Amino acid sequence: MNKSANFSNIHKFYDVINSLITFGFDKSWRRQAAENLKLGNVLDLGSGTGASYYDLKKYNVVALDPDEAMLSLNKFEKKVVGKSENLPFDDNYFDNIFCCFVLRNVENINKTFNEVRRVLKKDGKFILLDMSRPRNNVLKQFHKIGTYIVLHLIGLVTLNLKEYRFLHFSLDKLPPPEDFLIDINLEQKILRRMGIFGFVYLGVFEKKS
């Protein structure tokens, strides 16, 4: 994870704040993402406090996150401290990799995609759910202003301004998903915008060779 993305100080109310920010839609978005999983095991990449626990209960899940404080609240039985750029698993190990609201926080995107491809089995699925900015320029500016105000306010109230400032600026770290997810050496099955203004996207990819 990016060194600025240290959420240990806010781990106890991280998911509650996320639900407030998204008006509770984060739960339905995770549920929709999980509907694309195939049978088999799952790596919950950047699992954090385990917000996807109820969506993945029927699967054999390994929860991975670099933050031990976040993992301490995670309900998954199998938990591993580790980074997405250096996954501590054998090649062709997972049937699915499930990654929700994490990608924009990693230090090295290319290394992360290489590791995802390495540990996925042939025909394995990579499910990616994350936030970006709306495509429409006018809506993009409204979204920037809104997230700036809301996240900075939450940071001030919770006395964790640095962490919530990071969340605001992370939304501009990556290009639009339609641009940077074109060539990640995985076959794209789904890429669609979700949520108000289309600031959330869902990508479903498969490893074909």
C-alpha cells in the first residue's frame, strides 16, 4: 500500500464512515461484484476489516491486507499480512481475486496486476470494484468539490485529517478505468460505471493463458 494510505488510526470506524459517504450503496456494490465470482477459493485483496465478509461467506477465502490493525477486526478465518505487489502465494493458486476499493491505494499498479495474474489459475476471475471521477467534466468538478468538503470535514471531526485527505486525492491518482484497464494481460468481460454520477466502476476479468 502507499505509505500515505495508513488507516490504522481509523480502523475501528473506517467501514462505518465509508457507508455514510456512499449512503449505504457500498454494500450493494460489493454484493453485485460478488455475483460475478466463480466456484472455488477467493483472495480478498486488501480485505481490511472484512467489509466483504457476508458477500464471500460461502467461499474459501484468504483475507490479505498490509495493515494488521485493520485485519484484527476482520472476521475471515484465514488472514495474511501482505502487500498486493508481492503476494505470498504460489503461482496459479486462486480461482478468484476480489478487490474492492483498494486499487487506487497501492504503491505500484503494474506490479499488482502482474501478481494478480501470477496467482490466478487459468480461467480464474479478477473482480475489481473501485471509485474514480465521473466521466462528464461538469459532474467531475461537482464530485471533486463534494468529496473535498465531505472527506476533509470527516477528517477534522475524527482528528484524522491526513488519512481522509489521502482518500480525497486518491480519486485522482489513476486515469479513468476505461483508459488504464485496457492492457493488463487479462481478458475483460465487464467494465461498467455504477453509482450516482457513475463514480464507481466494476471490472470483471479472466486469465486465459
